[in-house]
Amino acid sequence: MDTQASSDSSLWEIFLVFLRLGCTSFGGPIAHLGYFRAEFVTHRRWLTEQSYADVVALAQFLPGPTSSQVGLAVGLSRGGVLGCFAAWVGFTLPSALAMMLFGLSITIWGNAISSTALHALKIVAVAVVAQAVWGMAKTLCIGTARKAIMAIAACSLLIYPNPWGQVLVIILSAIAGMVLFRADARRSHDRLQVPVSKLTGGVLLGLFLMLLIALPIAAHSSSNESLAVFSSFYQAGSLVFGGGHVILPLLQTAVVPTGWVENDIFLAGYGAAQALPGPLFTFAAFLGTVMSVVPNGMTGAGMCLFAVFVPSFLLILGTLPFWEEIRRNRKAQSALGGVNAGVVGLLLAALYDPVWTNAIYTPIDLGWTLLAFFCLHSLKAPPWLVVLMATLIGLVSGMLF
């Protein structure tokens, strides 16, 4: 009974922590990784810096929403499969509900938050990402070779900002790590708890591929529009590399030409998705709500949300059992040394574009960013508090000026 109570308590803790992150994690997927690091590495110490970097590296390799997949992995490690689900519900629920309500009442939602407050949140996102890059670089980019990989990765992605370029940079970073670094056999391994067997993992990966192939065939041969909608959203969730932003044009191609959603309504939802915390994949809930085909409304929102996220569950639960063994391999450790430095370079490039370029327009913006960074880095203020203060300052400024 004590074990069960402890397990229930752990699940509630996972859910509540991710729920708070889902309410306060503004700034998109790269900023989410900064919030996650502050919460799970620095504050709660659920993961070591090394384990967190390895999970981020894995999520960068896999298609789907990077930050959500990192959250799934953290929940799985902390509370098993139910912990994985609790993490997803907590992180996804706030923005999913907001997008669904926006779909039901677009005109009301349009004036819910001022542009000044939104800009303040973007400024905080710059500080959060900067702190994450600073902290990860100090731990993962020790020595000239790792710093060189970080710098080359950042420059490459700034010159060629393409989702496939991110995958290529990570692969090349892994090759550089294998060539330049020798794994230390004496180095202790930070084991990531993964309560899923390899057999189960293999079955889930097979199911992922089977659905990816079978759903379009079934939808094409059937007149059932619900099946066609589910297939389109499953494919979008399965084939996205480079973060949640990439799914928006894919979904537009799926729902606008087919007549399921009018383009003006799609663009209105697109704007709302940029303003909300949490994963951008919850845009699917908005589309499911406003669709002209059945099911729509709350049922459509739930179906589309499930369809777009289920590939991430299958990939994370299917890959992590093998990932843990890979991490113990000495050649893999050398490769991961390069990958981790490359991931820091990826975050450094993202710090400039899109995070910095979409937030810092004036010297005043830079001053607020430095103040937010000081609060996070020197005063050790929790990110959610800085986000809350920025929102309040933005709302007051919007009313006064």
C-alpha cells in the first residue's frame, strides 16, 4: 500500500510539474528545452546534465516535437509509462484547451492578451534560452575540440537554417566525436531508468511504421472522412523534423486544399498558437474544433490531438530501451560527446534565429533581456516567476502606453 501511495504521489508530482510548465513555457520548442533544463537538471535534479543532453540529442534525431518528446522521456524515466502519459497531459493540456476554446470563440480570444505582453514573453524566452546555452556549454563543451564542434554547428545552421540541416549537423557531430574523442572506460554512466523492454520497444516501433504505411492506404480506399483526417494528422506528426513550427505548413497543406478548414480561420489559429505556452502541436486541437467535417468540436479536437501526438509516444517508448544500451557503448559515448557539443551549437544558432530575431528590436528590449537573464542566472529566480512578472509588466505597459 505504501508503494502504491508513493507511486500515486510521484505521478501527481510529474503531472503538476509539467502542468505548471505547460502554463508558463512560452517561446517555442527551443525555449522549452531551457525551461526543462532549469526544472529537471538544476532545480529538481531528476536528470544529470549528461543524461538530459543525451535525451535532447535523441529527440533531435527523431521526427516529431522535440520538447514534447523530451518531456515524455523525463516522465517515462521518473514514473514509467503512466509517468510518461502524466507528463504529456500536464504539458499539453493548457494550450490544447486554449486552442479548443479559441476555435469555439475566435472573436473573444483575439483580445485576450495584448501585443505588449506577448513581446515581453518573447524577451523572457531569449533569456531562458541564453541561460540554457550558457549552462550546457560549460558542462558539455569542455576543451578546444568540443568548442570547435559547437561553433561549427552553430555557424552551419545559421548559414543553412533547414530542419534537415539540423539532422545532418548532428550526424556529422557524432562522426567528429568518434574520430576526436576516446571514451573513458572509468567514467561513471548516468543510467536513465526506462521501464520498457526491448521486445515491447520493437513492437511499438513496428506499430509506428505499420500505421504510417497503412493509414494513407486505408484512407485512400475509403470514403470515411474521419479516417482521412486521422491519417493526415498522424502523417504530419510522424514526418516533422526541426520542431513544432514545421508542422504548421504541413497541416495547412492537409486541411485547407481539402476544404476542411478555411484559410482565414487557419491563419487566425496560427497566430493564436504563436501566443500560447506549451507545444505548438496543440494547434491540432484548434483545427479539429473548427473543421467542416465530422467529428468536429470537442470530439474533433481530441481526435486530431491524439493523431498528431501518438507517433511521438510510439517513437519514444520504442526507441529508449535501445538508446540506454547505446549510451553504454564506448564508441557511442565518443559519438555522443560530439553530438552533445553539436546540440549546444544548435541551441546557440536558435538563440539568434528565431528566438533573438523575433524579440529584440530596440536597445530597451536588450536591456529587459539582460535583466531577465540576471534574475535567472544570478538571482536563481525560477523561470515561471520571471514569465509571470514579464506578463504582468507587459499587460500594464499595454494599458498605459
